[in-house]
Amino acid sequence: MTVQHEVPSTGAAEALEVWIDQDLCTGDGICAQYAPEVFELDIDGLAYVKSADDELLQDTGATTPVPLTLLQDVVDSAKECPGDCIHVRRVADKVEVYGPDAE
């Protein structure tokens, strides 16, 4: 059973980006199940974000934009992640809005 969470409004089409802390990643792959367009497990068993061109971004702290159409899936990934390693923040001020450091 999938639990859907409502995404609170963070402003009209506010630009968001997501990144994964691989040091905390447990490799469960929940993120890739929720949003395979944004997340992917690599051969090392850890999750990474992908670019808009579907390229795996393996640099530490690499970010990718969160498409508005996938926002709910990305937020659900952050909420369900057992490693609490998915961080979604506003591009404008780098404030985390979803994830373990969200206010």
C-alpha cells in the first residue's frame, strides 16, 4: 500500500533542487521506485540523482532540478527514505524544504 502525502505549497512554481547524501544512503532504492526519472541506483548500490538528460550525477553533493510534475514523487521519496539522505531545497536561498534538515 502506497501512502500519499500532500505537498504543502512553497510558492508559485518555486524552483527546487534535490541531492542525496551518499554517506547516509542505505541502497534500499525506494527513491528510484517513486521517481525513476530523478533517482537511480548505481553499481555501488547507492542512489544518485540524474540530470535532465538522464545522466547519473556522481559528484559529492550533486544537485538536479525537481520538475514540478515530479515534486510529489520526490517529496514522497524523501519522506520514505530509510537513510534520511534525500534533501530538497529551494534554489534561490538553498533552504531545505523537504528532507532531514527541513525546517
